[in-house]
Amino acid sequence: MLVQVLKKYGGIFWAITKASAIAEIEFRLNFVMKIINDIFWYAAQIFTFEVLFRHTNLIGDWNLQQTRVFLGVLFIVDAFYMTFIQENLDRFSEKVRKGELDLLLTKPVNSQFMITFARISVSCIGNLIIASSWFIWSLSQLPDFNWTKALWIFLLVPAGFSVMYGIRFSIAALAVVFVRVDSMQYVWYQIYRLGMRPDSIYMPWLKFILLTIIPVGLIASVPARAVLDPPEFWVIAWSVTAGPLIVWFSTWFWKQCLLRYQSSSS
Amino acid sequence: MSFTAFYKRNLGFYKLAIASNLEYRLNFFMDAMLQPSITSIVEMVLWMAIFKGAQATTIGGFEQNYYLAYALWATFIARATVNWTYEFKMIEEIDQGTINGLLVRPMNYYEYYLSQLLGYKSITTGFSLLFPVVIILSTQLPTDWSRFPAAMLLVFYYLFFVYSISFCIASLAFFFNKVNSLTVTKNLAMWLLTGELFPLDLMPEAIRKVFLLMPFSSGVYVPVGFLTGRIGWDALWQGFISVTLGILFFSVLGALLWRKGMKAYVGTGA
């Protein structure tokens, strides 16, 4: 039964990926510019810290080499986000307003799945290569680095990504109830911005909030810390638990929102 | 064309932008206040951490308070000098052919969105600047209030430069489908070139000189640096001159692209 379900959704996912690739390559200038934009974004983040570290040895409790690793983790999680989710959830509010959600709800597939993966940004797949390359290079710059510690990434990046997805989807789901929630998108990006800086720069109370109540600290800071510092097992355990928990919450919340949905197109 | 008609028409566009932006108040509040407030708080916290890590009283010749004031003002001024909304609208209209409805009206497409951009920026900037003003007044972070009008004048003048670039990018939609990514590229480049990320004086000298010569630095670094006492009147004048040259360059380019675009454009079906 589970195999059949996985097969079905795997097939849908593959079909979406193919259709997205064809659609994106159709507009070549746009496709190239999207890749350039992402490189620009990475460059801006790297450049900022490289310039700042010309004037200090530590930011929070990390030096330049360690901050580069943090950026590598951030880039990897962000690459997944950009490839699979960003465009779909950013446009979700508009879809609800235009009544496109009705059509989607009538399909014999999980609506959350379809909303999340409606379109794959194929141009962003290159981001994953760039991000992973940067991450590996940054690790190679660490003196006496124990490479087995890098394996934490395989556990904690999916966990961080799940946290990111769960929060973002829950915010997007509000569109079903309130219809015009473009502003909530801004809120998400500001929350995310808090996670785009090493958590050690924050005051202890704020850091606690960013690890628990609004857990954006789990997106990049915790995975980077597991690779760089002696592992704090309670933080890792919390990160691994929080990811699925938030995704489960997003599903529950989506169902609650659907109960209040009044079709826009009818 | 009489000046009165021109003035009345553009005042109408200006008011239209204010009214439509105030229509969704929560959206307006998030856009004008919440978003830049959180950003500035994150940036200020980062600067505190940098000073703590550096264990120094000054960085690049300035104390921590100067950086906090810069981070606070820079976020809000950067929001005032960036153009996403109207650029996307223009591109979409050209792309989808809905521009036809505007072309047949007795007005100029260029002024239609310029006046709207100015209206939108007036209302959001006027409202959002309350936050840094209150913080600066209550924390005594370095700000020379006597320089405020001149700094704001440069910010306002810079909007014409930003709009000229937007018009050029939007005009490219006559020739290419989906040029939205160019807007993102431009704004990402400006993010770095304006000094929004960090004060440009922290850059290596050679790069800093080049950045200061370009008009982009007048989007954030020059007005904020001038307001917070990092730079003097000479840099401000230099800012006005480079922005003027930038406006001239992109206006000519925009006019050429528009003319060519109108010849190539076939507005069928819209």
C-alpha cells in the first residue's frame, strides 16, 4: 500500500519536474538570469562576511572559517527551498484569490503535496551544486577537521529544511482564510532573516526563542554547530524532533484552514 | 500641453498610489513598518556582535553607536529607494498586452508610473521613518538632524534615477518574454552597491572609490553616511552629480528602448 502511494506521488513529482523544466527553458533569458541572481545572492552573503571579518576576528563565537561553514549550510537549505517551495508558496495567495485552488482541491491527490510541488524551479538545481561546493570547500579550510562530523549534515539539513517548510506552509495556508495575505509573506522573510545569521550573535533570550518558539535557528545554525563544535545532543535531538513536528502541524493547520474555505471562484 | 493639465494629471496619479496602498492597511503596515523594523533590529544585533568579537572601541575609525545608527537608517532608506512593485507591474502590462488600455489614454506612460512611484514612496517612507526617528531620539544614536532635509532631498532625487532604470528594464519586455528576473538581478546588485549591507567605507580603498563614484551609493550610503556624520557635504554634492549623470544616461537609454519597443510591439488580443 505504502509502496503504491510512494509510486503514485513519485510519478506525479517526476511529471511536474519535467513539465517545469520544459516551461523554464522556454524563456532562456529568464532562465539564465535566475541562475545569475542566485549566484549574486550567494556572493552578497559571502562578500558581507568577508568584509566584516576584515575588521574583527569573531562574530558571535565563530571565526571567518567557521562562518563560511555556516554560510555553506545556509546555502544548501536555501537551495532546497528555492528549488522546491519558494515559487509555489509565494504565489499561493494569488492562486486562492483567482480561484485556482478549487480546481486543485477536486483532484484525487493530496492538496498539500500539489500546492507545495506545483512547480519545480529547475534553474535552482544549480544552486545545490554551488552550495554543496562552497560547503565542502569551507570545511577543507578548517584546520584538523574531522570529516566524519560532516555526516551530521545528512540528518540536520533535512530537519532544518522541514522546519523551514512547516513554518512557511503554515503562513501560506492563512491565504485560504484571509484571501489577501501578501503581507504575511513579508513576515516570513523577516523571520527567515533571523535564521540567516549565526544564532550566537543573539542575546540568550532571543536565541532561546529562535531555537524553540520560532525555531529558525534550527535551519542553519544548529546543523553548522553540530559540524563545527562538540555536538550538544539535546539540541540535535530537538532539531530532529521539531522538523517532523512542525510539518505535522502544518498539515493539521492546512486541514483546519480548508474547513473555513469559501471558494473564490464561485 | 499646459503645465496645469500636466500637474493635475500627475497629482491624480500620485494620489491614486497613496489611496491604493492605504486600501489594505495590514499590508501597508507590514510593508512600511514591520518588515524594515525587524531587518534593522537584526542588523543592529549583528553590529553589536561584531564589536564584541573585535574587542575594539572603533572599527574603521567609528564607534559602535555610529554603526548602530547606520544600520537603523540604512534599512529604512534602502526600502525607500528600491522599486519592485511598479517595475513588475510595467513588465507585466507590456508582457500581457494590457498596456494597450493605457497607451490609448491622453497621458504619458512614463509619467503615469513615475508619479505613482513617488506617491507610494511618500506615504510609505513618511510613515516608516517614524521608527528610526523615535529610536534615534530615545537612544541618542549619532544623527545630525540639521542634515536631515538635504539627505532626504538626495533620497527623493535618487528615486528618479531608480525609476529611469526601471523604465529601461520594463521596456526590454517589448523584446523578450519574462524579464522579471532582470528586476531581481538589478535589485540584488543595488543591495550591494548602495551600501545597504554594510557601510561602503569598510571596503578596501580601491573598491570603495569606485563604488562612491557610481550613482548607486546615493541610494543608501551617501544619505545615511551624511546623516550619521560619516561623510561631509562634498560627498553629498558628489552624490547629486553622479545621480544626475545616471538619470541622464538611463533616460536616454529608456527613450531609445521605448521607441524601438513601440515599433516592435504588436498589441493584439489585449
